[in-house]
Amino acid sequence: MRRRRAVVVASAVTVALLAVGLDLAGAFGSSRSHPASAGATRPSRTPPPYELPPGVVHPSPFARLLSRSRFSSPPNTIQCEEVAAVACYSPRQLQTAYGVTPLIEGGHAGRGETIVVIDCFGSPTIRSDLAHFDATLHVPPPPSFRIVAPAGALPRWDPSAAGPMSSWGIETSLDVEYAHSMAPAARLVLVETPVNETEGTAGFPQIETAETWAIEHLDPAVISQSFGATEGTFPGAHAVLKLRGAYELARRDHVTVLAATGDDGAAEPSNVAGTRLYAKRAIDWPASDPLVTAIGGTQLHLTLSGRRIEADNVWNDTNLGGEPLAGAGGVSSIFPRPRFQSSDKAVVGRYRGTPDVSLSAAVDGGAIVYASFPGLQAGYYVIGGTSEASPLFAGIVAIADEVAGRHLGWLNPDLYALAAHGAGAGIIDVTTGDNTVTFEQGGAAVTVPGYEAVPGYDMASGLGTVDARLLVAALRHIAH
């Protein structure tokens, strides 16, 4: 979770505990659904500028928070649009949008499977926060929820606004609540690590230790990772290759590993402090690792019931934030093109391309998350970023394992094979949008050209997004 530069953001996307705008306690009372036309479009949004106080950093490269809108009860989409000028979506809407609802109603909600979420520091209130989230957003509680720290004791919780722990608290709330909401019958394990992950190698040895322990002791179906560091900030390719042990073990033991691609579009931080961006295309590891399924970002357009108003597009909220706010993707500088991307060599060239698939990540269309850890005013917040996409897909993987009756493990070859069958196999092409970003750096405007979504594989959305009902059925019938 690299620390973020202090910049002006038009959509008030920043650290939660520094919110200075609207306190919506009791503003709406209950979150009753309001009728909405299936053809309705969202109103034009021009959120007022919001400047970060000096020294304040963003919560992470992946979890983006709409800080000026704290709700005391769960809002619905219309309420978020009216007050915060962005859409927000509940677990029920996301379950419907991704075809998970019929699976759950059919008795398949990840029962018997284990989802592992890994976060530095975690959150001291995540157990009670998840219980509150479940009760108010009508998600059944998990059959079990363990919190472990196999890489060493955690330091004392520091609620400082500019410190990394509050940032990871937001990340943990998002990861845990939405992995669980997509597979509510799966066992849930939060694996916490004691060292802040930043650019370069910091924090990764502890993460590898923790993930190795989880694979050896928990028999997980899937591990969800919502963190990463730009490949170019590591001392060299050798430094990355030395940290792959857990992923190699996961492949051997049939554990699926996911990673969010990042939120800076085609640009990524160029220094260890994360205060400057490359003025050229760059991508993150571990999402770039061929043994990991890289999860990019899309923007959903949903009614209150979760039906689509229009097709998904590549997530790019840069126009709202005044800084890069877009799903990352591009070509690795470390890993050669894997065999599963052979048919896409005209797109990726000689090296590994990301993402593989993409799910909801937009700030304008963020997830409703509950959090109450020290340093944050308890309430519901709207959070976007590709670290929403990764736990969403983790829940789908857990259901797929349950239905298949086995751990599917390394998914990338299967996903690319199924993409050849298109929507009928649950891979839905995304053909609009891009991840080009523009930002100010060194007193000048910098534009990093990204990638366009086109029919077939592209490095803006990958293979596309998913329909879980069809994808789960297709994965079940793949022979291993």
C-alpha cells in the first residue's frame, strides 16, 4: 500500500478520517429502494473541488474513498447521486449484476470453501464492522471468520490521519466485506501482516511468509490481494523473482491467487515514496505475475435492482479526481508472454499483459462499505478502486470451487480458453473506455497514453468482465 502524493481532487476522493464535508448522519433514515426506470441515466456530476490538507496521503493505490459523504445508514444509489454526485452500489446490486444471485438462490454461496484476504495491519474493528455490515445490508454472516497474523505480531494501532494504518483499515473493510458478500457461505480468513507494503520490496517478505502459511494451513480456495508495487521500483527482476515462492506453492496446491492491477491507469509511481509517477506506461507486481490472475477495473451502470442501464465500460474517473483514477493495465517489464496469452501476442507482444479480467472499481459506482476503526468516524462510505474488483472475483471463485467440487487453482489458462467461447462461457467482452490518464507533475501537465477497450483481449479490460452464473458452469466442466 504505497503512500500517495497530496493533490487537488475534484471528487473529494481522499483519506476518510480527513473528511471535511457533509456528515449525513440521519439524513435519509432507512435505505428504502426507490423506483428507477431501466432506461434512466444518472444526472450530470460536477463535484466541487476539494484540496487535501498539506502532508495528507491517499489511502492506497487501490482503495479510493469518497470522504465528503459519510452516511449513518446504508444509502441507495439515488441517495448517493443526490448527495455525493456519484453512484454507489450495495451487495445485492452487485450480486445481481454479476449473476451471483441465482447461484446463491440455488444453494451455491461458497459453502465448504475458504477465502483468504491479506492486508497489512488489518483493522482492529473488522470483526464487529463485518457483523454490522451484514446486519444492515442483509448479507448472511459467514460460517466462520478467523483473523491471523502468521508473519509476526502487529504493531500498536495508530489512528493518525496521515499514517498507513488508517489507510489499511479502509482497505481491510472493503476487502473483507465484499469478498464475503459475493460468497456469504464461504469461510473467511483475514491474514494480517506487520510491515507496511510500499514501493520496492518493503513489506513483501512478510506477505510471502503469511501467504505461504495460509496455503499450508488453511487449504484456501482463493487468496485476494489488493496491493502492489510498480515493477520499476524493485531493485531488479531478481528481487521480484525471489518473492514468488507463495505463488509457486499456490499453483502446486491448486489455490487461486488474485491481485488488483492498480488505480493509476497506464501510469504508476516511479519512486519508493510513491510521490511521483512515471511519464510512461508502467504496471504493478504481483498483478503482473503470470501465476496470479490480474483483476482490472470497470464501471457499472445499474438500477436499484442491480440491472444494467448500459454496458460496462473501462473504469476511468480521472476527470472527477483531477489525478489518475483509472484501472491499470499494460505490459510487464519482467515476465515474458505466458503460454495462455499466445493467441493475444499481437496485443501484448513478447511480455505478459494485464489485466486478465475486470470487475467493478469505479468511484462513480463505488461499493458501500462500513467501517468504525479508531481514527475514523463510524459510518458507511463509498469506496472504489481495483481492490473492490479483486475481492468481488474472489467470492465468485469460491462459488466456482464449490460447484466444481474441487479447487480450480491457477485460473489463467482456463479463463483464456473460455474467452474463445465468449458470453456463453461467462466472459463478457468490454469494448468501450480507456485507461489514459493526465496529471500535473513538476509544474507541467503529463498525459500517459493508455489502452483502448476493443473487441477481444485488450490491456484496458483484459478478456472483459464476467457473468458468474455462466462462468461457474463453464469452469465446472473443464477437465484437469
